[in-house]
Amino acid sequence: MSQLFETIKLQNKKLFNIEFHNERMNNARKILFSCNDFINLEDVIQIPAGISDNIFKCRVIYSEKINDIEFQPYYEKKINSLQAINVDWIDYSYKYLDRSNLQKLLCKCIADDVLIIKNGYVTDTSYTNVVFYDGKKYFTPNTPLLKGTKREKLLREGIIQEREIKLSDIYKYQSLILINSMLDLDIEKAIPIEKIIIRNE
């Protein structure tokens, strides 16, 4: 079976949201590999001596066990526009290392990234969950391809709410914000709804 991975934010030599990564990784190991043990990532990740206080991506590759741990400097992608594409066949319920199906969508993309629509419902972009802002509250689709760790944290804190969001609903909102383990909910980086290109595939 394919390997999976977790991407964890490291800044000032501190790992962020580790409990959510632990939860997702161990749930995946239990379901996909019938593992009943619990791996605590804080126990297995050794932060390199002398690493700077800058932001790094710590990528943990795993299956039944931890297979590799990598540290890479983080450079935020600038996303100013999205293209909505209907892809009813896609499935990314677990964070597989093989992301080729998601990468193929970018080959057709005429915007900075894709907004994936499955069976008429908004899901995710190629590498983030999404949060819509209506001017007062924040809502995330209840149909994500992958339940991200930042998304889960914000839901449990009550900062965002789940909602059924169809492609036809997006104009009810002012803007859309990209979130993942490296990207916080930042209204200053919101993408205006008019920057979403609608195109059927």
C-alpha cells in the first residue's frame, strides 16, 4: 500500500499542532494498516541542531512505521486566483504521498490553483482546505477531500463552522481563504470570490 505523509510547521524550533497530526496519522495507520500502537511524533522527530528560527516544513513519511523525516525551508505560494473544476472521480481521503491525480488537475488550470468540485460540492484546492467568509462568519465545506489538521483545529475552537457549500453557493460569500498546516486563517490573504474562474471539465 502507498505511503502517507504529514507536513508539520516548524518555527522557532517549535512544532505546531502536533496533537492533530498525531491523531490523523495514527487513525490512518489503524484503518489502513491495522496498527493499534500509538506513535507520538514529538518522540520521533529530532529537530536538527543549529536549525534557524525561520519557518520550515517537517515532512514525516510513514506507513505502518515512520519511514523518513525531512526538513525543508518553507516558501509560501502566492495564490491570487482559482479555477473551479468538476472532478467527480477524485478521492484523497488520506494524505497519500502519491499526489499525481491532484497534480494532473494543475496541468489544466488557467489560474494559480484549482478549486475542486465533486458532485456539485466544493471540496479543496490542490493543497489546501478552504474557508469562505460572508463578511461576518467563516464557513468551510462539509465535503473536503482531506480533513486537514488546521481545519480540524479551527472547527474545534469554534472559529470556523462546517456548512454544505455547492458551487452555485459561492457567490453568497465575499472571499475565500486557503488554510493548511502551514497557512493560518488570514483575512488579509483572502481571495475575492470574483477571482474564482468557473469552468466545467
